[in-house]
Amino acid sequence: MKKSLLVVVILLQTTFLFSQSKRANNWYFGNNAGVSFAAATPTAISGSAMSTPEGCSTISDTSGIILFYTDGNNVWNKNNVLMPNGTGLLGGNSCTQAALIVPFPGIYNKYFIFTNDEIGGVNGLRYSEVDMNLAGGLGNVTATKNVFVANNLTEKLTAVKDPFSNRYWICVHEWGNNIFRAYPFTTSGLLAPVTSTIGAIHSNAQIQNTYGQMKFNACGSKLALAIGYQNTIELFDFNTNTGKVTNAITLPMTDKVYGVEFSPNSKVLYVSCYDPFMTLLQFDISSGVQLTIQTSQVIISTTPSIYGIQQANDGKIYVCKSFDQYLGVINNPNTVGVGCNYVDPGVDLDPLSLGIISALGMPCFVQSYFGNGQACPFPTSLQENNLQNNFSVYPNPSAGEFYLTLNENSSVTVYSFTGEMIEQFSDFKKGNISFGKNYSSGIYFVKANSSNGNSTLKIIKE
């Protein structure tokens, strides 16, 4: 028993788990299409008021109940009714990733909708705030609306949560160069971007080079994108502590490209291509070696007109076939080769024959919602112990309360094992405090920040 416990502790010192989130339980996209992933088998949802050719976003609450959805121009509540002030957002009408909904860090029931213009348009990246405390819990778009961030961008927009801070990274790519912008989104709002100059120049010689998805993996350690008519897929490393993009790997393709998605274990990459002889491809990226990755290419499907690809919280990947009644599905996406089991008629979007079909795009989500419980590298920030003996928590493990002792003024934050902020003491005076009496059983992390350094302790609630 002691030996088994030791093995578990060692593993927990080097990895963390990113479990699925119910925030992605409901998808609205295409021409009035919708899918619920609340049950073991995905089921079609009717009633969506949205008809959009490409980018859109949906958000559910932490219990999986739909809150609202958007095409980057309009915002509808869960009753499929336009929100007050919910029109006139400046996302592109036909943009690959036109909208992305992100919870406001540390503020319950508030969200930012990030919108992105099409083909490098002047509206660029903007954000608008939704307050779900208004309109009797159905939400309003507030006066914080269409706030300009940057323009001259491609149609790429993705986000991931830093697993051990209350921060998201919002990532875009400039057009006409090879510059990434990664914006920290924190309790203080959207901060100045971290820029990385790396990879291929996204040429502005033709507008179609703005096309194509960009995705983080669930851990935030990888980033992939498709450069539309440059026939190129790129794969990078990403650092959730610094926001820097590094280690470019280029995968030349035979024809135009659009969709990208990581498998739940982050070892496989899926790509959609315009080449009629290889419309859906798989790459084994586990080696990290460009030539090995290139030669691992497997043709998964030759179904015509495959566009957006999106992982779901059932551990499968869903494939958008343009203006079709069905989504395709990759049933075993962690499996290398045709054993990944792609099925063309995967989910019937219109079982009641209401004229519901997909379009080209899939809803955008914070990619941290996925991963299906896979292990991710433990960030080095959790190994910080600059406060040394000034910081302790006891008893540990505890079946009841924990007592925290800190010999200097600090801010203290408690995180769940999956990175959600549980509790915060923003102005802790040196001394003792009790906490955690009502925590559920499991593993938590207590992080202290002071002028003299940072330290993180792992605690176990029995």
C-alpha cells in the first residue's frame, strides 16, 4: 500500500490531469444546427436562432446548462432570443474563427466575447462583455462593447487557460508576417500581448491566406494552425507561464488547408485539406521531429468538402462536412492509423427533417475544456519555493479544515487539481488562517505570492 502511494505521489509531482468541462456541453453552429453532449451519446438540438457560414461560439455553465451563443455579430440567450444590446458586434460575417467566449477570470457570471474580423479587416480583434446577472439571469451585453484590441490579423483565434493561475491566453496571428500575439486575460482584464516572431510568413498576396483554424491542445503546451492557400500546417510549442511560441515545425500539404485539431492525449494531429484524395489526414506528432511527423501522415477520409474540426468533451473529434445534415466523427482519436475509426455519418443534425445543416465552421471554445482526463506536464512554476519555511499548511492530508501559516503579508489562492480557482485571500496578513472545511475530497494547490517570492503547496482533502 505504501509503495503504491509513493508511486502516485511521484507521478503527481510530474504531471497533472486536465479533465473535461461541462462548459462545452452544448454546441450551436451552422444553419440552425445544435448538438448536446450532456449524455453518453450526442443528440441533435433544435431551436437555434443562429445561421452562420463559419465562426461562432457557445458557452454553458459549470453544470452543463446552456447560457448563450454568438456568431460574432449577434448574441442569443438560452431561450434563443437576442440579448439586450446583443446586436452589432463586429466579428466577420464569414471568418474561420469569428467569435470566442471566455469566462472573466475570478468574476462569477461575467464573460468576454472576443470577435475577429475576416480577411484582415479593420475591425480586427475586439471584445464585448456579457453580464449573466442581468435580465433575470438571461444576460445582457453591457456598455463594454466592441472594445478594439488589434487589427491586420488572420482569421485565427484560440484560447487556453493557464492551469495553475487564474489566467487565460487569447492567441491571434498577424497577417503579412510571422508574428503571434498572445494576450493574458486576468482578473485585471485583457493585458498587453506577448509577441513571438516565428514560423512561416502568412502572406498577404491573396486574401485566402487568412483562412484556417488555429488551436491549442488542452494542456496549452502545443499550438497548431492551418495557413489556407499557402498549403501549410504549422505546429509549435507554447509556454503557458510566459506566453511565448517556440519550436516551429512546418508540414507542407498538397492543397489548401482549413481545419486542425489535437487528439485528447496531444500525440496526434488531425488536418482537413482541399485535396480530393486526402480530405482528412492524421499525423503522429509524438516524436517532435519534423521529418518523422511528415512521414507519419495517414489518410483518414476522402469525403468531399471537409472544413472545421473540433474535439468534444466525450473524447471524440467531430468533423464539419460543408452544408451537410451529418457531422463526421473520429471515434478513437488517440489511436494512430485508421484504427482511429472515422465514421462519415457520425451525428444526424436534423432527425426531424427541419432543414437543419452544418455550414463550414465549428464553434470555438477555450481548448482547456477538453483533454478527456489526459495527463499534461507539470509546469515549473509549481516547483517554486522562494518562501521556504515561511509558508506551511497543516494537517495535510486533512478530513476537515486546513490551517495555513505564513510569516509575511501575501496573497493566497487555492486551485483545484484541474486549475479552477476555488478560493482567494487577496490581502493575507502574516499569521494563521483556517480554510477548506467544505472542500470536496481531492487534490488542491495553495499558492502564495509576496514581495519576497512565490511558493505552491499541494494539499489533499480526504
